[in-house]
Amino acid sequence: MNAYEIEQIEKQARVDTNLPLSYVAWSDIERHARAERARMISKAIATLFATVSAKLSGMSRQVRSTAEDCTDARLRHG
């Protein structure tokens, strides 16, 4: 292979990498992006519900504890 042939192959390789993506390639990228977005949204929602559940559980424990303390105080004074 001579220098001219190598140069032509390099030019062709540069042209091939600069071509726009085909419709199928774009739809694959779009489908992958939508799936990734859906996965991230579902993960964020799951994290939100887990956090809210933990906060509510902590608050209900605190309310129960306060109610028990008040009941104990009433029973001691009564």
C-alpha cells in the first residue's frame, strides 16, 4: 500500500465518522434516553416515599412516646 492509498483511507475514515446518525441509531438513542429517564424518575420517587415514610414513622413514635409520658404523669398524680 502506498502513501496515496493510506491517505485516501484516512480521508474516508474521517468522512465516515462525520456522517449524521441514521434514523435507527437516533431512535435507539432516544429509546435509551427515555428508559434512563424513567429509571431515574422512579428511583427519585422511591427515595422520596422512603424518606416520607421514615419521617412519618419517626413522628408517630414521638407522638406515642409523648402520649405515654402524659398518661404516666396523669396516673402518678391521680
